[in-house]
Amino acid sequence: MNKSKWMASCLALITLAFSGLCMVGCQKSATQAAGHSHQYTCPMHPEVVKDVAGECPKCGMKLVEKK
Ligand SMILES: [Zn+2]
């Protein structure tokens, strides 16, 4: 009796931990996927930020993706 109760709470804990991990992972990938966060910037001019790849209007260098 006691043992099965312990097993149940143990299982519940494990399930909770796993769902928590899963939620964190899902949220992470969701923000990455939904993110309009792709920004491109010039390595030499950090003030230049664009949402499409291209060239820096100031020096003509290829813009790199901002992380
Ligand atoms: Zn530049």
C-alpha cells in the first residue's frame, strides 16, 4: 500500500519534471520560429540594423545576422 503510493508520487514528480522540461524546450523553439528577430547588422557599424540581408549603406560590407 505504502509502496504503491510512493511509486505514484514518484511517477507524478517525474512526469512533472519532464513536462516542465518539454515546455521550456517548446517555448524556446516557438520563440525562435515565430521570431521576427532575424536582424542583420554591419560588423563595422552596429548602429546599422536591417531585417533583410544586404549590404551596409555606410561601407558596403555584407551584413551579418545578429544573434
Ligand atoms: Zn558598415
